[in-house]
Amino acid sequence: MSLSTPFGSRPVLLGLECRAMGARRLLRAGLLLAAAAGAAGAAKGLAASAGETFPVRNGFRALAEGLGPGLLVAGLVALLLGSQAIASDASEGSLRATLLRPAGRGGLVAAKAAALAGAGVALALAAAVGAALVGGIGAGFGDVVVLYEGSPVGPPKQTAALMLGRAALVVALSPLPVVAAAELGLAVSAFFDHAGSAASAALFLAVPVTLVSWLAVPGSDLLFVNPPARVVDAFRSLAAASATADWRQAPLAAAALVPGTTLLAAALAAGAVLRRRDILA
Amino acid sequence: MDGPVLAAERLSKRFGPVRALDEATLEVPEGAVFGLLGPNGSGKTTLLRCALGLVRPTAGRAFLFGTEAWDADPGLRRAVGAIVEGPGLVGGLPAEANLRRHAALLGMRGAEAVAAVSAALDSDDLRRLGATPARRLSRGERQRVALAAAFLGSPRLLVLDEPTEGLDPLAIAGLRARLEAAHRGGATVVLSSHLLSEVERLATHAAVLAGGRVRAAGAVEALRGATAPRLRIRGNPAARAAEVLAAAGVPAAPSGEDGVLLAEAPPEAAPALVAALVRAGVEVSEVAPVRTGLEEIYRAALARREAA
């Protein structure tokens, strides 16, 4: 018997972890929840614009409005999925059994991080699809026009083609904070042998940070430059910018760099922790 | 390979204030069936965890196939089949999927994996477990799946921690037969168990751990030779028999069987002791040398610990 790949056992581990991730009920429920949250956010945005006398009326705005809550739910589910990635294996003993096989700890964390990244992308896309469906049905994805008391005012501010490109970029970047949340959960998970403890710890860490960010406490931008709250915040700005005329105000670099750095740092931290810890459960 | 398959060298492990292993040293020679014995909390499982790279030693070293276990190339474990503290199955997967998972981790692909898993399902009568997720199986059924996984790929080293836990008598007999076959095939077996009778049937070597220290270790025959010989004496009245033996300078203790004493004396001393007992009015109905078994070795090792 010999290793059949030039990358050792990693492709095997990746395959096993992806299958295990796909079988998780939390992921399936999370996909529905994220889509529902995206749709609800978009519907709320449409309803709000309907009551305004001077609205920007378009499905793109609904999509942007829906992405906020959709990504928040997706991020929360991803955080919980991440927090279970190692701890639930440890609590049922399969982590120990896996590491008794020719599977390196680093390879195992890499496989789990990759599977979580896939789950994060799926969750973010579910949120975007939910928001886009409601936005498309409710207002269509035509040119962005400014309405006054229900009638167009002046020429279109943005063409549909331009907005579509921006919306595609938002949707393409939107998985980053969700994946970052998943990898943060993974880093937390690496410390625990019990799934419940890991989930509690992940929530305990994430909720105060998110609240502080929401409350816009002065200086919180500086204090919380890395956590998911900052990521969601950055994306909220990005999404909002796509619905209004001025795209240049969108914090694109922060939207890509902050979650990108977060997810890489979190995945590396998870690997470092698991490499050093005793497997007791 | 030259040298021991698995070894510990002044191996210590602390969990906070608890000293689980205290400078434990032992070697498991290639081809041996090695019984790892000891009371609960004696450090058996911790020693196995260290030797398999699951736990980092606080001090000392543990070796797997001559390589320090903590830093060993994971590929080394391709030749190891192990159960350490529980079956370790993925709860949401049925037996067959769990076995396929282990086959994949061992690097088996395609037809090779299918054949190995199929053979394991058949030889262990696991097909009847069907699609039931592992978490819904009984303790014994999960243990049988885990054992089937441990035997996948005919490993050179089998490390089985309490393998009979939850098994019915027929399954225990089946496991014994498989271990005998694996041993005949050249595999090394490390067996940690509280079932001394089962270990005794198979073990060529043994070690007794207590308080994290190795109290006795070596080939079973050598350990037998190092244990004080004893005679089994059935006398009536037993209390009088004990007095007579004590007066003759022979320590004796009740065996637990009514009227039977275990006297620390070699077989050659039997005629003189019987004569003394009869002279003192004790009716002697049985005198036989006690074959030193693992239980005696175990008791003697623990007694040495108490004395220490």
C-alpha cells in the first residue's frame, strides 16, 4: 500500500472533510436561513423605498439591502460550523481515530479549513440568491432611475450593465467575511474537546464584538479592525454603495483585505493550536 | 526492523497536578503479543497515547518504529491499527462508510478499498448493521466496527486499548482468533486490558503499570520465574492450618475459596508442610502447586508497589 497522490493524504482528507461538511444539518439549515434573511432584508429595503417620495428604485438596491442581514446570518452559521469542525470530532472520538491514521495534524486542519471555506461560499451565495430573487421580482434589474412620487426624474443615473458588474463584484466578495467567520470558529474549535463548549466560546467571542460595532462606539473602528463585525460593516458599506451612485466610496480594499487576513490568520492559528495540543478526548 | 516496535524511555506525562506517567520505560519487541496491565489510572492509556503521537510527553521519549512518536511522519501510522479509549467512529456514518473512511485514510483506492471493506464487513458480520448511523449502534457493535477498522490493511502493529469492552463472549472469541492469526502472520500486538485471562491466553510479553510507573516488564515466562512459587492447600480447619503454616515460617493467605490457603512455598516443601499440618490435627484434602499466571504476576507487581 502506498500513498497515491503527490500531496500525501491531504486530498483524501479534503474529500472526507467536504463530504462530512455536506452532511451537516447545520449547513443545510444555514443555507435556508441565509437565503431567507437575504430575501427578508431585500423585501424590507423594497418596502422602505416604496414609502419614500424620492427613492432610488431598483433591484440592485434591494440586493444590497438584503446582503447585510443575509451575510450576518450566513456568518453566524459559518462561525458555528467552524466551532464544531474540530471540537465535535474530538467529542465523538473520531479526531483521535483520524490522527491514529496516516493523517498529519496540519493536513487535517487544512482540509477542514478548505471545507469550511466551501461552506462559507455556499452560505454567502445563498444569502445573495435570496436577496437577488426578491430584488429582481420586486423591482427588476433594469437601469437605476430616481423616482419622485413614483415617476422617473431625469436620465438614468446608472445603467443596468454597470450595476450588474458592481453587484457581481459584491456577490463575489461577499463570501470572504463568511469564510472568515468560519475560520475564526475553526480557530476556537481547536482549543476544545466538546462541541457545546466550542460553540459557546465562539458566540461569546463574536457577539460582544458585533454589538460594539453595531452600536458604533467611537473608536470601535480602530479597536476592532479584524473581527467579523468589522468585516460585516465593511460589506454593508460596499453593498450600500452599489445601490447608490457613488461606488468610489465603497471600502473595497477593507472589504477584501480585512476578511482575507482574518481567515488566513484564523486558519493558521487553528493549525498551530492543533499541532501543539494533546488529543485526549 | 531492528529494535522495538514501540518503546518508552523514562516517559513522563503530567496533566496539571496529576502525574499520569512517571519515568515509565518499556520496550515492545517485534512479533510479540504484549499485555499492558494495570489498575484504573495506572497510566496504560496515556502511555499508548504518547507512543502513538496523540499526546506530547512532559519528559522522556516515546518511540514508534524507532522514531520519536510526537514528531513522527504520519505515514508511519500506515502500518498501525489502533483503538485507544473507545471506538472513535464518525457518529453520523454507518459501519460501511466508517470503514471506507479508514480505508481512504490508509491510502486505499478503488477496487482495493472496496475489497478490503467488503472483506471486513463479511468477516466481522457487520453487514447486518446496514445503514444505521454509528451513534445509534450498541457499544459492542461500535467496538466491533472499530476493531474491523483497526485490522484493515493487515497492519504490522496492532495497539488495542480495552478491545473487549462491550463485546459478547462469541465476539471476544472471534477477536482472540483474529489476534492469534495476526500474530502468526508476524504482526506485533499491544493489548491493554483488565481481562487478565484473555491477555494470558495470548501474551508473550507483559508489563504491569501502577501509579504511572512500570512495576514489572518482560517476557511472560521470565516474569513467571520471578514470582514467588505458591502452594494451594485445602485444610480443615483452615484457621488451624494457617497457624501451623505461620509457625513453620510460611506466609499463607486465604485464596477466596472456602477452606483453601495459598502458601508461599515451593513444590519441594509440600511433603514437610503436609506432615506438619497432619501432626497438628489438620485434615489435608488437597495440596497442589499454583501455576504462576498473569494474575499472580499482576498481584505481585502491585504488592511490590505497596511495599515501595
